[in-house]
Amino acid sequence: MFRPDPEVARIRHGVGVWRVDDELPPCGSFVGHDGAAPGYDATAFSNVDGTRQYTALTHNSAPEDVVGYDEAQQAFKDLIITAACN
């Protein structure tokens, strides 16, 4: 489930689970998934040893799969870093 498909290894996506290594959050390897529905963005991840987890749901009205304006995107990143790394 956590082993990436060699055909798409550049994004490290297994069976429904993403793996991020020192990206967002920049403090280790995390597995989970994110997604969006009209008006919302959601993300839920756990570090690989299971000692830290975070879930965030945000409301937005941006047409793209983003949290909104630059300030809102930075606030969302800061929230994830605080939740995952501190």
C-alpha cells in the first residue's frame, strides 16, 4: 500500500496513499492523502512511524485546488508545519 507505483514514482503515490519526504511538512516522511470538493480543501497525514498525525479542512471559494489567496495559502502551510513538526 505504501510502495509507489514505479510508473509514477516521481509523485510517490501508492494505493490511495501519498508519501511526502521533507516537503510539506518539512520534517520527515508522512503518508496520507489530500483532496478537494467545491469550496473545501482537506488533508490528512501521519508520519511513517505513526507518532504524529494531522488533519486539516479549510473552506475556500477559489476555483483551483488551492486554499485561496497567497496569505491564506501561507497560513495553511504554517498550520500544517506547526501541527506536524512542533
